[in-house]
Amino acid sequence: MLENFFRLTEHKTSVRTEVIAGVTTFLTMSYIIFVNPDILSTTGMDRNAVFVATCLAAAIGSLVMGLVANWPIGMAPGMGLNAFFAFTVVAAMGFTWQQALGAVFISGVIFFLLTITGVRSWLIAGIPHSLRAAIAAGIGLFLGIIALKNSGIVVDNPATLIGLGDLRQPGPLLAILGFFIIAGLDALKVRGAILIGILAVTVLSILIGLTPFQGVVSAPPSLAPTFLQLDLVGAIGAGIFQVVLVFVLVEVFDATGTLIGVAKRAGLIEEGKPNNLGRALFADSTAIAAGSLLGTSSTTAYVESASGVQAGGRTGLTAIVVAVLFLASLFISPLAASVPPYATAPALLYVAGLMLHELVDIDWADVTESTPAALTALAMPFTYSIANGLAFGFISYVVLKTVTGKPFSVHAATWLVAVLFVIRFAPFPRSTGERKGVELVAGASSPPG
């Protein structure tokens, strides 16, 4: 049955190889079951319910990817988007987490429509490569400042806005230790290095009495506090257009880039031959909507799936194994609840560093390309908003190309996104909820707690 459905022989693989690949992929991306509840719970969402939603969203997304697209790619709530959800949409802009979930659902529907109509391909083709690279790097910087703040390494300073925390305290010291464990193990090609780092810091924190031990295994907690709690009416009526736009743009670039990159490495996309990219994009868009119904931020394809491909994974059976392991993770909620913020912060910081690699793809010799890219990346951490970074980048790109006599070299998709952001920030009358969000972002003198 497995041979016929997944076409194992055709892809030159076996059940054993696919299972090993699935376990490998799971180990490299399973840190999300600890990090995602830690981030989203800052909005007031029930931490245990978010844990369950994270595991279920990852399982459903991976299952759909495996069964529909037959690709060895794991799915889970995305890093960066969860931070945007918690720290920008809810903490800075003042929307409720229910409205934010509504925005995620709407973005998933739009994402699906863009996919089946072909507009998604048009958008991807039209966005400058330099901006795409800067978006990934900027999200990395955003994750980095969140990690440094959560660990106590960077703190609020009235004189300089931010400053160095007390590195003699246990939290920052354990975070630094966790970072070196993760980086060292990953350099040695140890699978699951990020997960090992999180667990090592957690265990050490418990042993020295900083964190109460709540157990390892139990029945899964209730999903009720977040299940179907999205506020669609509130999202539509609260002037949340900018939020939806950012979700869609980041989902389009991040997910598509990951899918194509990992699939090429697996030999699943070859020039002139049919492939399942369309089905993979369908799986990706449906997973976003499903995750919002469960109670988590946008679900997306994970670049960590490349580790499973490296281990020999070539079919959807790899993704099915990932889905099964995420379902099994539902029974370790006490362990997830025992993980302190300074244990997940090193994971965020390490992922941030990996994302900065995208900066090498920017054409630094062309000012009209490099300046918008730099503004995009810098504005995200310094305004504590992915949305602001995108706005700075797209608007400045169009302006610089225009003033240097090259307006017609700018693709219509870039013009469209830039105009949408100009409309968003223009001083036109808006709804009360939207004005509140703008005022909060503009008046914030320090990152929200």
C-alpha cells in the first residue's frame, strides 16, 4: 500500500529511509512545540491550549503535505509570524488575540485564492530579489531582539532606549549557555541541536531550583480556550488590513521559497518536468486556515525539512512520520509547561543568526537595491514590527527607482504593495480601532513586555 501510494521505488527510497528522514526532520523542527506557546501566551492566550494547537496544526499541515503533495516537507506554526502576531499585532497595535486569529484565517483564505488563481506566482515574480532577501534577514533581526529581551540580556534603558542586562543573573547566563550548546552541536552536525539546547537549559534550571518541575507525560490539555475563538467580524471591522497584508506577503515569500528550495534539494522539481508544487502550495494555504481555527499563528513549511531530505526522504511518507510524531508530542504538555523563557530564547537567537545569511543575496553595489533592503531589515527590530519593515522597504524601493529615472523597471506587483502601504499610513480618516493601533505603534518608546 505504501509503495503504491507514495511511489517509493520511483523515488528510489524505502519505508525505512522515509521513517528515518521523518524522525530527523521532526527532531530539527520540534523546538516549535516549546517556543510557540511561550511566544503566543504573552497575548493572554492559554499556554496549554496553544501547545495543543501547535502540535495539531503541525500534524494536520504535515499530513496534508504528505497525502496531497507527496513531498517530504514538515509543516508547523512559523517563526517570525508568531512573533509578529504576539508582539506587533496584539502587544503594540492593541488588537485582541481573537482578532489576530481572525486575521490569520483571512490571510489563509486570501493565500488559497492567490494560489488557485495564479496571482501568487505573479506576486513572487514581481517582488525584487533584494527585498525578498531583506525580509528574511529582517525577520531574523526581529527574532533576535525578542530573544535577547526574553533572556534578560537586553533590557530597557531610559537613557539609551536599550542596554545590556545584568549578565550575572541566572536567566541570562543560562540563555548564553543554551546558545553555545545549540551552536556547538549544530556545528558538529548533531541532529536536533536546537531541541537538545532547550531541554538542557530547562533541566539545568529545574535542578538548581529556578523552574518548578511539572512532570513529563500526561493526557493532552484542553484545546477549548483557543479552539474556534477567532473573531472574524472584529478582524474585518477593526481596520486590520495592514496586518492581513503583512501575513499574506510573508506567507507568500517564506513558504514558497522554502517549498521550492527543499523540493529542489530532493530532486522533486526538475526543469521541463511536471511536479507537485501546485499541490504543495494548496497544502500550505489550507494549513494556515486550519491553524487559526485551532488557535495558533500561521502554519508554514519548515526549511528544517532539508535535514530529512539529506537523510534520504523523498516522498510524503516522511511528512506523515513528522505528523505522527507531533501527535505523539501532545502527551508531553507538562514538560512544555516547565520550559522557561530563557530556555527558548537561545533557539530564537540561533534561528535569527541563520536567517541573516540572506543578506549575502542583496546587490550591495546598487544603492537603489541595497538601501531599501537595508531599511527593510533595520526597521523590523527597531520599530518592533515586521509590517513597518515591509512598508519602509517597498515604499523606498519605488521612490528610489523613480527618482533615479527607472520607474518602469519596477514590477507592477511591487508598485501595488507600495501603494497599499502608502494608503495604510496616509493621514486619512480611519476607524477607531485602526487609529488606536497607529497611535500605539507611533508612541511606543520601548518594546512591549
